[in-house]
Amino acid sequence: MRTRLTELLNIKYPILQGAMAWVSEANLAAAVSNAGGAGIIATGGRNLTWVKEQIDLARSLTDKPFGVNVVLMDRNKEEIIDLLCEEKVSFVTLGAGNPVPYFEKLKKAGIKVIPVVPSIRLAKRVEDNGADALIIEGMEAGGHIGKITTLSLMTQVIPEVKIPVVAAGGFADGRGLAAALVMGASGIQMGTRFYASKECIAHINAKNAIVNAQDTDTVITGYMSDHLIRGIKNKMTDKYIQLEKENAPYEELHNLRVGTSRKAPIDGDADWGLVQAGQSLSVIKSIETCEDIINDIIKGAREAINNLKP
Ligand code: TUI
């Protein structure tokens, strides 16, 4: 399936694997790339040594292109970006902040730059500054989110830019890919469905929380601090939301949330950790290989397009 995204990244299918903190490492990224999509290593919360090891490991597991994501809220973002320039990874996605200051360095190193943008304004700004493509991530996504839905972003951003647009947030099946392509996107980014894959190193308890969850099972925490994070409702989110309603002091909220993005996927505590997941959960029915997931999405997208009955 050829699109402007597959041409840009030299991949077979227009599917990126979302960067998920503590979940998206070399094994997952390589599995997605080997299956014809593009895997992404998530550097959020990680140190330089880990990032270098993961790039080396991914390169030993695949000869296909893969990317690396940088969370612009992280304190060590500058040194990670310098490392990525030395390593000359295929592409870099940048989220959770203003990516423009890092474009020059990355582009000089020959790296394709794909920022995540939450609005038309930032989409135009990254295009004007030389982004190769952009990702619009709607609030259906898991993890740190903006305030606009994927459909509204696709409706409003795609006509305003010329560079390829990747739609993210709420994609979990082939009909979603078809819908994004019909809207004028050049591909999709999908996180949660790959979280529940065989190759993903996350703890089985976190994967099972995804497989067992339904449409209404995620909640957003962080309305008070304006750092919205979506994850699967559990004991921690119940307590957090209760404290938010009671106007609890920042310190108390912070103490409850700190470390939770690791606690679920690494320690396997799906009650008091946070399984950061998007809203399209009911179609994720079992733990499959990345190859089966990608083949299912491509088959489903082709069927959806061929069977259109307007
Ligand atoms: O980055 C994400 N999602 C994430 S990062 C992450 S790691 C983390 N864990 C716990 C707490 C905080 C972070 C978990 N999930 N998605 C990409 C994304 N980027 N979503 C929204 C944005 C965004 C927001 C504002 C991008 C740019 C932006 O620009 C603001 C500006 O400076 O204009």
C-alpha cells in the first residue's frame, strides 16, 4: 500500500507504532518494522545509555527503517537529540512541546523530522519550518493528550498543510486506516493495539488490562494541572479523580501519579500503576504478533474501501 508516508520513510505499509513510555523499546519497534510498518523507540523518561543500547539492539533485530520519539517535556531532551544526530536514525517524532528549535540539527544530520501537533497553528508552523511530515494526535489517544478529537483534527488540519499527515488517536483496526486515508491522511499511528502484542515487553497484567477493557474503560486524569493523561480506569485513577474533585493539594496528586507510567507495564501493577491506553479498546480481543496485527489492519482497510456502500 503506497502513500506519501510509505514513500517518505521507505516502508511497506502506512502504519507507525506509537511511542509509549516504558513500553516502546527495541523489540517492539523492530517487530513492527519487520512486519512492514515503522516501529518507534520511546525515549520518554529514559537516560542516554538506554537510548543508545536500544538503537543498537533494534539495528541488530531489523534492517528496516525505525524511528525514535523524544518527549519535549524531558530534561535530557537536548542530549538525546544530539545522540540521535550521531546515530543518524531514520526519523524522529517529537511530542509534548514546541519541536521547532530542534529541526535544524536533526535535518542537518539527514534525519526525517515528524512532530506531533495538537492544533492548526502548530501544524502550519512546523510545516513552514521544514518538517517532513506531521502527526495529529486526537484526545482518543492514550497517555499525554491534547483537547481536540482525531476527527476534528483531520477535518481541520489536513486541508491546511501540504506535507504528509499521519493521524493518531483511536485507531485500532483497518476501517480506521481506511477512514484516515479517505480524510486525506497519508497513514496512521497506533499505540495501544501494539501494546497488546506478543513482541511487546510490557507485563502481561498490563496487556490483559487492555484486552479485557471496553469502550468506556479509560479516564482522563490531570484536569486540575492541565496535564491530561488518558489511561485505563483503576484504583489509582479512581483515587486521583476523587482527590481532584476535593481540590487536594498538588503535592498529594503528584505523589499518587509519580512513577505510575512504569509501575503498570514494568512491575505489572495494573491497579496502582497506569496503563496508558487509547479509547478504541473493544476491538483488541487478544494478544497477537505485530505481523498479524498489521496484516489484519491492511486487509481490513482494503475491505472497507472496496465494500463502500454510500
Ligand atoms: O507525547 C505524547 N504522549 C505522551 S508523552 C508521555 S511521557 C509522560 N508520562 C507521564 C507524564 C507526562 C508525560 C506519555 N504520553 N503525545 C504527543 C503529544 N504531543 N500529545 C500532545 C502533544 C503536544 C502538545 C503541545 C505537542 C505540541 C504541543 O505544543 C505546545 C507548544 O509549545 O506550542
